[in-house]
Amino acid sequence: MDKIRIGFAMCGSFCTFEKAIDQIKYLVGKGYDVTPIMSENAYKMDTKFGKAEQFRLRIEKITGKKIINGIDKAEPIGPQKMFDVLVVAPCTGNTLGKISCGIVDTTVTMAIKSHLRNMRPVVLGVSTNDALSNCAQNIGKVLNYKNIYFIPMRQDNPAAKPRSIVADFSLIEKTIESAQRSVQIQPIFL
């Protein structure tokens, strides 16, 4: 069997980077061919969760590949049919809003646009503090888009952050498998 080729894009929900990197490592260990992609902020911004350079070095070591980190580098994804599946985890509310409106002005949104031209699945792992307020309409909109699938998600911390949602990163592989059959894994909200 050929290795499934996964583009794994990360946006700037920095608090979930460790979970995302754990999943990249898991997928590579299971034999998937994983190519990392990072939004501009994810690629260069140091935060209280870690230094950008350290995250980049770890991801490139795990995958054995350079990170796609520019709109010009993401554009060939579709024409070259680089991936069977494109995962975006974490997918910020900002990126989700851009997806819902068809805005293509970042590495990740270009990767999505370019990948979708081949009618191949995109898997989104939402991680945003306003998912149950400002972003709720975007989740609803994107749920109806062809070839886009959501990793099941739950409230992050209902008491302290009642509108926050985070995807269950441990379900990335199951969501990929389901998306390849053109089926949204259920339940979407855990």
C-alpha cells in the first residue's frame, strides 16, 4: 500500500502546538508521509508557549521535511497534487473565517485553496476562544462545504472560557480515515 500523503498545517493557536506536534509524530510513526505547513504567525512568533524556532526545528526533525511557509510555496500544492489529505490543526478562528469567505492571503489559506482544486479532503481542527460566539456562524457555513471535514471538538474550559472550543487532536487519524470516504466523523461536538 502506498503511504497516504498528508499536508499538516498549523495556525497560531499556540496553546495547542504540543498536541499538534504529538499528532504529527504519531502520524509519521504510523507510516504516513507528512509535510508540515505553517501560517506566517505560527512560523515566526515566539509566545509564552515556546520559541518559534524550536517548534520549527522539532517539526522538521520529526517529518524529515522543510516547512512550507509562504504563499508562493503553498500554491503548487494543488497543481502538483502533493497531498491526499490536508489537515489544519490548530485551525484558528481567523483562518476559519477566511475559509468561510474564500479569502486567500496566508500560507495556510493558499494551501487549502490549492488542495481543494483537486476535490481532496481538508480536515480542520478548530481551536479558538470565540467558537461559540463570533466564529459560530463560520463553523456552520464551513460545515456545508464540500470536501471539508471537522475533527470532533469540545468546549475547552466551560467555566473560565464558555465560548472556547478545541478539537480533540487524538481523533485526527480517525477523521482523516473518515474524510477519505467523504464522511464527516460523528459526533462533531463531543
